[in-house]
Amino acid sequence: MSKRQVVLIEGDGIGPEISAAVRDIVDAAEAPIEWVAADAGLGAIERTGHGCPQETIERIKAVGVALKGPTTTPVGGGHKSVNVTIRKALELFANVRPSRTLPGVKAPIAGVDLIIVRENIEDTYGGIEHMQSNDVAQCLRLITRPGSKRIARYAFEMAAAQQRKKVTCVHKANIMKITDGLFMEMFYEVAKEYPQIEASDIIVDNCCMQLVSKPGQFDVMVLPNLFGDIVSDLCAGLVGGLGVAPGGNIGDGRAVFEAVHGSAPDIAGKNMANPTAMLLSTIAMLRHMGFLAHADMIERAVIATLESGKRTRDLGGELGTREFAEAVCRQISQATAITGYTVAASAGSFTRAADAVTSVPAGRALKGFDFFVEHTGIPAMPAKVGPFDLKMVSNRGSKVFPGPTPDIVLVDVHRVRYEAAGQVSDGDVMAAVAELDKSFKWMHIEKLQDFCGKAGYSLAQGQ
Ligand code: NAI
């Protein structure tokens, strides 16, 4: 079998130790991998001045697959997260995190076997944040039609390829009716093309409660970025913690596999780190590359090792990183039978049907605008400006005008809604804003538009 290249970023902290363990195990299984070293993390900063040098990005682009060890991100300053840099530079839009109860690993609940598919680019992770006033900070949460469709498509394709039976969309569309409403709409639109797979949805808070009480009801789950981040860590906890939580970041023709955990500086260099999470990520990588037999062989060996009670310290065992890796290598050569565990369905990689990246709405109608005003106390806004009528003023989403005014704490930014009786133009909005600008300090405006007859804006609470 001819060898395929994989970029290996060892990372820092425990990264080099667990990477060495993984390499030994991949060699023991004779998987046809040629490692191509690349730099990222603290070492890269010292050597090149960049946490993630452009050369590393180019190498991953050229090779197509990478295995990444953890990299330290300084808090409150220093270099940008290497993970975020790689994810964005390579448009790795899907973060796939399987959670499965492993034999021999103490966990709070049994019978977990699910895969989280987290949207990896959008949501609140765009870093679009502003102080609107001294009292009010804003973070823009962007959910897009093509982004939502793409992640839903990926979840269903993956479910089909791995013979999974159900995909659940996790959301908060009862509150975020427009953003998560769009995410869910795209989910059900894509679901129609996969009639053999059950499609369901659940509100994220209920989902968390159900996960810790009846996890068996979940199979593949697809979530927007922030919920996916949080819920996947919850799922990691359900199966024994960070030491056994693998992950993969997938894009079109590119994939970077890595454990969920970080660089664990507290145990770095002490031969104490558990390499299992990076190893499980490597198994997913081998399946992604089509090396199914090697993936199965390594997975069986890891399970047999854990079943036999050989564990690292984080899992209550006594083995060091190296000793655990040696035990797995021995199991590979002995091919010990495992009980009570079936290796994952060997699906290999799969191709994704391309979706249109943008859509042009047949009808778009401008109705008015929301005007965000900085003002202490409720601002006295004109009842009419140009063709627009004052409809309401809200503070943190609660309607404060027209009355009755709720008994709430007011902050110094108000949303003022002006709507026209008929359709208006951008020029009408500009003229109205110019008029209001004479008397009010404002932060920004948002146009109120209908798309194909459907309101593209939310009502204030109490409206
Ligand atoms: P962490 O995951 O590094 O460590 C949390 C706790 O889990 C520590 O007590 C650690 O010893 C333990 N732990 C983690 N992985 C382990 C393993 N394989 N075996 C045994 N014990 C393990 O999280 P923390 O401390 O919040 O972050 C440390 C650094 O890692 C930070 O700079 C953070 O930004 C970075 N980080 C990097 C990630 C990546 O490169 N993918 C992901 C998460 C954090």
C-alpha cells in the first residue's frame, strides 16, 4: 500500500509526548502514513514570531490532512489561538466530536454513543463585538443560510456514511427565532433528501438535561458553533473527560484532527499525559483517509488495553504516557479479542454534494428601520419622521414605549422602531436618520425588511 502524507503539528505542553505515543502506535499498526512535520504553538512563536506560521497553513493545504497536538493560547494577550487561525484560514466548517462510553473508563453514565457535529465558523465566533455605550456591550451572532445548510448537509452525509439512524438539530429557536430559526429551517430542508434517516430537533437547554439522564436517545447531533462548543464538552464529561475526547475539523478537501483537550501545562514533560484522545482522533483520521483496517486494528487495541485495566493516571490507572503506548502496541501485535464493544462503522471519507452558497430572495420589501439611541431614561422620540411612524421603544428587548412601562432596570441604549405604511426606499431611511441625527446620539441602525413576505426582524418582548 503506498504511503499517504499527513501533516503532524506536535504542538506544545504535553503535545510532543502524546504525538510520540501516537506515532509509535501508528507505526506498530503499519498504517501507511508519512508524517510531514509542521510548526505551531509556543515553539513556533519562539522560532518564527507567529503562533501559526503561513508555511504551516500552506503545508496543510497542500497535503489535505493534518494531525494536531494541543497548542497553548495565552489568556488576555499574546498570540491569536492557533486553532481559530487554522480553522478560519482553511475554512474547516465542521467540528466533529464523537462521544462514546469506553470499557474500563469510569464515567458518570453508561451507554453513550453519539457524534456532535458543530458548525465551526459562524455564530458568535466572528469576534464582531462593540461597546455601544459605556454600559452596553454587543456581540453579533451571525447565522447564515449557506453556513447552516452546509453543516446540516455534512451531518446527514456523515450519518448516512456511518449507518447512523437519527440526526437531531439542537437550537434555541424559541427565543432566537430568526437566527436559530434559519439554522433549523435549513436543517429540515436538507433532511428531506435523507428519508432513511430520522430528523428531529430539540431546544438546547432540554437537550443538556436529556443528555445527562437519557443519552441513548441521541445519535448524530448538529449544533450552531457556541452550543456545539458547550454541549460537546458536556458529552466529553459523560464518557470520562478530556483524556478520551477526540475531534476533527473538516472542510472541503481538508481536515485537521485533534483532541479536545489543551496543552495541560501542569503535567507537561512528566510522562503523565493520556494519549487516548489524540489516538482516537488519529483513528478518525485514518477512517477519513480510507485506511479502515488500520483504524479498526488500533481501535481494538486501545479498547483491549483499557479493558485489561491498563490506564493512565487521569483515568485512575498507574501507567505513564510511554507505558500506555507500549501496552497498546503490544495489543496490536497480539490482536486480543475485545468484548462488549463494536468498533465504529467503517465508513471512510465521503463526498458532500455541493450546495449553492448564496440565494437571491424573490421579493425583498423595506418597511422601516430600528434606530439605536444612546440616552439616559426613555428618549422622547418624534411620533413621525418622513414617511415613518414611531412604533415602539425597547430597552434590552423589553418594550418601554408605548406604555405601560415595565418595572425594569434601564440601560443607556434604546432601540427605536420606525415603520412606514407602505414600501420605502433606502433614501427615505437616510433622510429620516439625518433628521433624527440633529437631536439624538445614535449607535447604529438596522433596516426592517421582509423577505418573500416573511418578516426578517424580531419583535421586542411585550410588543
Ligand atoms: P487543558 O485541557 O490543557 O487541561 C485541563 C485539565 O485536564 C488539566 O488538569 C490537565 O492536566 C488535564 N488534561 C488535559 N489533557 C490531558 C491528557 N491528555 N491527559 C491527562 N490529563 C489531561 O485545559 P486548560 O488548562 O484550560 O488549557 C491549557 C492550554 O491549552 C491553554 O493555553 C488553552 O488555551 C490551550 N488549549 C488548547 C487546545 C488545542 O490546542 N486544541 C484546546 C483547549 C485548550
